[in-house]
Amino acid sequence: QVQLAESGGGLVQPGGSLRLSCAASGSIFSINNMAWYRQAPGKEREFVALISRGGATRYAETVKGRFTISRDNAKNTVYLEMSSLKLEDTAVYYCVGGVNWGPGTQVTVSS
């Protein structure tokens, strides 16, 4: 079972950028879909972005055009580039690979 660990979260002002990383303890090559989810305070966890082994991507409408997901199978790492951040992007962000979830990293957008 692959263990996932997110990093890169923090406090950023509206309009700013952050890059999240998700490092896997083993190979992610065999995992078809790697994804990011998020959960804001008082809200349900929601889908953010997904990337297939072949590089096909899909995004939630709320982040389309602002977030970019990528994966480096050689480094067993998945990334989430976030730009033009909004207050409503504040959440704990989780990396997901197959049935494996990371513990999450906090992203806070505040002025």
C-alpha cells in the first residue's frame, strides 16, 4: 500500500500562488488516477483535480483555469499548482492515489 504525504500548504494572500506536492512512499506508475480533493471548514470534501497515468486531466469548475495538476512518475510525486487564489480556496487539501489518502495540508487564503 502506497503512503502519500502532502506538503507546500500555508498562508497566502488573495491572488497569490502556491504549489502543493504529494510524495508517495512507492511507485505511482501503476496507479491510474492521482487526484486532489479539499475540505473547507464546515463543508463536505470535494473533488479538485485528477490526472491519469497518461496525463489526461480533469478539474472542478471552481478551479479550472487557475489550478494545474501534474505528475512525475519517476519521482513518485504529484503536484498541484494553484494561482489566483481566492478566499474560498481555503481548505485542507488531500492527495489521493487509488484508495490511498494523504493526511492533508492546510491552505489558507487571507488578507
